Amino acid sequence: MNIYVGNLSFDATENDIEATFGSFGVVKSVNVIKDRETGRSRGFGFVEMQSREAGLEAIRAIDQQSICGRDVTVNEAKPREQRAPRRW
């Protein structure tokens, strides 16, 4: 199950997020989205849990809770929408 985590602290690391979600089940991957130019966190990321049940339990428990000092928004990730290519 793929989970969206928003409103992340810019100081939150993938290890911090994995530790938080890991208490609910096996975390397959964590991806904090970073700015291409600066390498700084953009304040959101994705967690992939091994099972849907563990993912749903994590969403219920972690949504609006604090990770590294900020209350995060947690919900099931939606498929990425296709966008037209950028034109300059």
C-alpha cells in the first residue's frame, strides 16, 4: 500500500518516517520528495507498506500526529495524474 505523508518537517529524514510507520508493519520504502535544485525536502513524501491492513492502521494512527515537531497529514496515495509536458 502506498501512503502520502504531507506537512513534513523539513528536518524529517526517511529514517524518522520509517521508524514511525514501522511500528505498524513492514515498511517497504520511504521517499521524501526533494527540490531538484536545492536538494531540500519539499515537505511531503510517500511510504510503501507491505500490507494494506498495516497501511490502513498506520493512516488511522499517524494522521494529525507529530513527526519531528509537525503534525502530518497521512492518507492513501492517489495515482499520479498525467500532465501535459511543460513548454517554455
